[in-house]
Amino acid sequence: MYVRRLELVDFRSYERVGVDLNPGGNVLVGANGVGKTNLVEALGYVATLSSHRVATDAPLVRSGADAAVIRCAIVHEGRELLVELQLVPGRANRARLGRSPVRRPRDVLGALRLVLFAPEDLELVRGDPGERRRYLDDLLVTRLPRYAGVRADYERVVKQRNALLRTAYLARKVGRSRSSGSRPADADSGAPDLGGDLSTLDVWDTHLARHGAELLAGRLELVAALAPHVAKAYDAVAAGRGAAGMAYRSSLDLLDVAPDRPALETALARALTESRAAEVERGVTLVGPHRDDLALTLGPLPVKGYASHGESWSYALALRLAAYDLLRADGIEPVLILDDVFAELDAGRRERLADLVGGASQLLVTCAVADDVPRALRGTRYEVGGGDVRSAG
């Protein structure tokens, strides 16, 4: 798989730009701030329908424009497919696949399989659990696009359930205020005063347990498949300096639960029942995949808080390389992007990384200094600047 052409209209800093790319190595060279990362960000958006830099679409639309357009021609097994996305802040985005409109933008997922490593990936190691959950879920969707629907359904249920719990929390708070210290009506019963209208909460519990079990099972299967690749990639990048490990940390007690969907659904349903009073007390859903984490270790110690800057950088890179290797092991040949990576690596790590990725079907590298890129990866060079991208041979 490779991207033959990328066109952008009113995307980030670009009013209009088009670039023809080649299989193998492609190196985008330009000073900092001229738009190199904007180009690879657009490709990442086609692959995941999200940006690795910002949480919303509004910053992706050029200042003064109403919408942005990304067009991407993808070649896979000798056939070319055109993906077109229109980003409209405040409104539903639109998508075309092969020049035909699709019902939902997520229907284009899977057309471009891509792994992108960027400086922001240090947050996978140093950031909060949400960064690591996103890493898992993005890879899960890249590997099996049907999980885009599972992920969307689960997030919708959590949002609705949280809204109901928040309403109950506020009603309870107002009731306490009005009572001015008087005893609640159910004080003699020993039952918690849940307050508010929670008549539909059981329905949302059922939906959360079902969709959550599907998402959780997918993550557990993914981590089991991914862990050996992470250990191998870290060993290769860091030249054997430490053993990398990973384990899934669930808000459920999974020690006695087999990682199959019916068992996970039962465990989730039970946990929701047990946490009901605490959730109403706090006004938020306290159990489920949205509360989980991915524990990363080097030897016996957690990476977060203990790893040096160099170790953290190598671990973040290993996570992306492991994703790349896993997809290839599945028979998927993804596009690989290294955004401003080599400036952070010493000479030894640069050469080891070049050995690991030199066989990519398509590799895009961005850099400010062309000499930072190992010679084996240089391929076709593009000069980026002045709102344009020009092939330099």
C-alpha cells in the first residue's frame, strides 16, 4: 500500500497544495514551521479520522475558511482508490470513497492503513491513561476497521450514562440544599439516597456492558498480540538496554475472568451494579474500558516516572514500530511516517532505526536538516516552504 497523491484545500496553513508521492522513501525537508507536519497530519486524519496533534477539527481548517478538504489517492494491490474528506467545524464532516458519497465518514476507515510516529508520542509514555487508550483503540481500528463502530457505540453510551448520572447528582445536591440538614426520606431504610430520575439507568447499564465487553475483549487480544513486538522493537532501538513489557490494567477485577466476551459482559454488568451508589454520589461512570490503562515497564520498573528522556523516546518509538510490525504480520502493509524523529536520536539509534524500517512499502520522513536522515532512507526528496511542496529529485 502507498499514497500516490495528496491534495489539500484550506487545511492548516495550506490554501491549496498537491504533492505526488512515490513508493519507498520520501523525505520532506524544510525549516521548522513551514508545514511539513501539516502534510503528514492530513494523511493521519485519512487513516484515523482524527489528528494526532489536536482534539477537535476546528484548528485543521485554515483561518478565514469555512471548511477544509483532504484528497488522497491510495494504491493497494495494483488498484487506486480516491478518498476525499470535507472537514466542517460545527457540522458533520462529509466523505467520499472512489468519488461516491458514503453514509458515514467512518466508512472510509481501512482504505489507508498507516502508522505515524511524531514527537507528541512521548505522551504515550509520560502522559495520562487517555493517551494510551487512544493508542490501543486507533491500532485496533486500523487492524480491524469494524471496531470503529464498537468504539463509537461505547463512547455514545458512556456519554448518555454520564449525562443521566450528572442529572441525578445535581438533583440530589439540590435536594440536600433544600432540606437544610433534615434527614432524607429513606434514612431509616439504610438504602442510599440516589436521588434524581434513574429509571433508565438499567437500560444504559445493559448497553455499556455489551459494547464495553466487545471493546475490552478487542483490547485484551490486541495487547497479547502486541507485547512481543514491543519487546523486540525496544530491544532493537535501544540495543538491548532493558526489557520492555506491557500489561492491560482494567477497572474490573479480571484475575478470575476469562477474556471472552460473555464473561466480560457479565463482569461489567456486575461491576456497574456494585458501583451504582458511588457513581450517583460522584455523577460519573466509574467502571468500563474508558477508565483503563496500559502499563508500560522497563525491567521491573514502570516507564512513567522512572525512564530517562532517551529511554522514554525509545519506548514511544518502539510502540509505533510494534504497531507497524503487527500490521505487517497480519498481512497488512501500512504506510509508515516518521515525523521529525531523527533529530532526537543519536547516530547509533538512527542507523538501527533505518535498518528496521528500510523495507517499508512507503516511508515518509520529515526533517529540518536532510543530513539527519540516514542515507539508506533518503529516497525522493521534497522541499517544503512558502505554502508549496516541490520535488527535488
